[in-house]
Amino acid sequence: MFCVIFIIFGFGSLGRLAFGNYVKSYSTFRDTLFTLLFFILGEPDFNVVIGADLFIGRMFFLLFMVISQYFVLFMFIAILRDAFSIARLLQYKHEKAVVKHMVNTILLYFNFFSQQSDSQLKVPV
């Protein structure tokens, strides 16, 4: 997480230094960070950046968009991975209860236990 913040602040500093004198949305560091946030959210002001400096504007826009989309993609993958691991854990607990019920039913079928409820049976699984 620190790496993401470090990179965003780095791009904020670069944007402020490269475009701060020419573009109003880059005039302060705070405005630059908000502009970069709008870039990430899908509302880039590409023409203003290109108008300030053609080469640096294109490279700044391209690098920031690629790196920010990379981080957004990996955050999405991390969320999905956590959700799958939770679902797998819940499924495992459910399977454990099913196996316990099957063992108890088999033991009752062969009369190892008298007729008791499942909650009274103590069979390790």
C-alpha cells in the first residue's frame, strides 16, 4: 500500500513541476493530486496536458494510466482472491458437517448407538 501512495505522490510532484506553470489544475500539489484522482476514475484532461508540453504530457499520461490501471487491476484480483478463499472455507465447514452426519447415520444403522439426536452423538471427524 505504501508503494501505491509513494507512486501517486511521485506522479503528483512530477505533474506539479512539469505542468504547474501552464495548467490551472496542476498549479498546487493538492489540485494535482485531485487531477490524478480524476485520471484514475476515468475523467482525464488529456488535451490540457498535451497542450502544455507535447512529449512530456503524452509520457506522463501514458505512464500514469498504465501504472494506475495496473494497481486497480491487482486490487480487484486481491478482493476476488479473498472472496474465493472465504467461500472455500465456508464450503469446507459445510462438508465437515455433512461428513459428521453421514458417520452418525452409519453408526446408527449398525446399532452402535441407541436412537439419539445428532447433537448428543460425539463422533470425532
